[in-house]
Amino acid sequence: MIKDLEPGIIWKYFSEISGIPRQSGHEEKIIAYLLGFAEKKGLEFKKDSAGNVLIIKPATSGKENSPCTVIQSHVDMVCEKNEGTEHDFLNDPLDLYEEDGFVKARGTTLGADDGIGVAAALALLDSDDIQHGKLECLFTVDEETGLTGANALSEDFITGRLLLNLDSEEEGAVYIGCAGGKTTAVFKTLPERLTSNKTLHYTVVLDGLRGGHSGLAINRGLGNAVILLSRFLWNLNEKINFDISTIRGGDKHNAIPREARAEICLNEEDLTILETEAIKFTDIYRQEFRKTDGDVKLSIIKNSSCSTVLTEKDKSDLLNLLYSFPHGVFSMSQDIEGLVQTSTNLASVSVQTDGVNILTSQRSSVESLIHDVAGKVIAHALMADYDFISKDPYPAWTPDPDSPLLKIASSSHSELFGHEPEIKAVHAGLECGIIGKKYPGIDMISFGPDVFGAHSPDEKVRISSVANFWDLLKNILQKI
């Protein structure tokens, strides 16, 4: 059914790659597919040690003197699924379907970020009716978990100095800048665990949140499951005495957590308070997030047993740390109206028998502020006697409003749709920041179709916008 959509050549390839597992860090199968595609089409190709693939297509007749254009997309996808969805991202194909003008995947992320970009590049390589200069289609790996593919590019891997990045998610917009960022991990070894003397064992589950991309959606006021669960437990700790065995929530550094759970032990006389507080905070959260996360809920599930638990001090330190942890927007851009300048995301927490691991990510279009907001995270960690590892930041992509490539894209957009595109920067880490640093002087823009809910199982791509995206891509290439 997906293959029957228009433009057929893009949906054909999107359907094909959706059947190939491509979780970040496990891109072997999609890499093999790309190499096989190039061999079958008789196209020049190469692969570097990181797994990045470059497939080269000669200029069409009459365009031999046009400059070489790099078409860039990343092959990996964020792998998230709804609670209760059975799906093995290392082996199972995505289950695609069409609904209300969108393509979605049942119970999981769709991978339109950046599967649509990959499909468009493959469509260009397979087409024989588009006028273009020499094309270098660059497929990078592991964008979502650390931009490691882009970081590994050698200085001679590409030759083109015009680059079309196909990893944006808003029809009618052309992006010319992005934020830089880094991840900061906070952790603590727990040498002492206790056996609880409490008689009842329960799991507290917070779910029903939408989640989303920690850059694109950080300013939408979405609920963070780790923060909301820790807020509930912090307040519950003021009313009853309970023990904590585990807390788990979130997964990816670039996704706002949708679900979190804690295994706790308590005495029978405190059960009514637990149940009452869960109902109370469900009502509070639904009122506070009625516009964004109206389905949020706290559930109480009885367990048959409880493993060892945190000491009272470790429990108190952890709840204080999580409840007060920095999260969200810190400042807005002074140069581009409505653009988030600096933010941090409390991405995940995992309390295991031997320790606590917390993952956060920071973003900013100003490098000094990446370090500043990471410093606030580190300061919180140090006050709770936690250790940390803070990675070096990846670079921002500085906007160039005088870009010749931007002028071509604006002209194409006006010709096709009757108006110029919106010129924007994005509060997310595009590979353009790294590529621009590796290849000084390269002229870049980024654009794509409408993709909503990226990095969550609500992800969907608007079908009509894919056709417009494809027309714009072809027109830009014809004009270069």
C-alpha cells in the first residue's frame, strides 16, 4: 500500500529500507543494502571504516560543467516503541500504514527521520529523467546517538562543495543553521544495598506522555516522565516511609522520556496513601499538561517480591537530585525570533543493583552556553556526591544568509509554490555543523517534508509534503 503512494519512487525506497533494521550503532544491514544497490546500478561507490557510504552518479547530458552536489542523509533511526508493543529493532521490519494523509508505523518510531532523506537520495540515483550535475550521495551512520559517522569523515571522502542535507522536518522551510551540543552522564556507584523489611511490593508507572525530539520539541512544554515520576516520589516521601529498589525511565539522549517506573516497598498501612496520591497526581499532571500530554497517568501495580533497596541516604540524595535536575529551555536566541538558543534534556535514569546512571544532553547555538548549561548539570551532580563525564561538544552550524545555494533554493521554491520559503535555524544537531568544520567553505542548506513526533512512536510524515519536497529537490538540482 505504501508503494502505491506518490511520488512512487520515493515511497518504493522508503518501504524497502523500512524492512531493513537500522538502529543507531547497528547499521550493518542497511550499509550492505546500499552497497548492493550501487553495484546493481553500476555506480561508483566507497565505504569508510566508520561505515559511511558514498555513491557517485555522473552528470546528466548537458550538465557536465555544473558543480558537484553532495546529497546527504543519515541511515540510522531512533528506535522507540510503546509499552506493550512487541518489536525487535535488530531484526523486525517496521509495520507501515497510511492514515488521514500520513504514513505511520504501528507502535514504533517510523524512521522518517531520516529515512525519507535516504529514500530521496536513492530515488535520485535511480532516476533517469532529472537534469543534474555530478552527484555524491553521502549516507552517514550513527547520527542519532553521537554524530559519529560525520565525525569520522576524512577530508577527501567527498569532493563536492555544495551540500543538500535532507534531514529537516518542516515543509516550506529551508534551514541554514543548527545548534551544537554535548552529552553529560551523571553516575554513582552504590556499594551498599539493603534488604527491605516492608511487606508490600509495588511498581509505580508513569506513562501516557507524548515524548519527542529533545531539540525540536524542547520548547513545547511536554512532560518529562523521569521528572514527573521523581516529583511524585519526592512528595510521597513526605507522607510515608517507603524503600526504592529500582527506577528506570527514558532511553535516548535526544528524546524526551515518555515513560518511567519505580519499584518500591512499603508497609500495608501506607497503601491507601500511595493509591490516593497516585490518583491525586494523575489529576494534577493532566491539568498541568492538558494541552500537551492529557493522557498522562500514574499506575500502581502489585509485585510478588522486591529485590534489595537503596539506603535511606541514597534514596534521599537520588530523589533530591532528580526532582531538582535542570531540564528544558534556558534561553532564546537574540538573533532569530522564536528560536531556542540553549536547553538541556534530562534524558534517562537507570537505578540498578550496583549504581545509578543518569544521561543528559545540552544544546546551544552559542558554544560557551553549551558549557554553561552542562556546568549547571554537573554542579547538581556534585552537590549530591555523584560523578560525571561530559563529552566535548559537537559544533554549531553558523547561518549564512548570503549563501548562493540558499538563493537557488529560494528561487526554486518561489517558482514551484508561488512564495519564498521560510529561512530558519534549528535547535537540533544537524550533521552540517561537523561537515562545515571538516570542509571549510562548503555551501550547505537543509530541507525536508513535514515529519511530526520524531523520536517517538507518534512519528508520522505528511504524504503530500513528500511530493513537494521531491519537486523542490529536483528543481534545485536542475538550477545548479
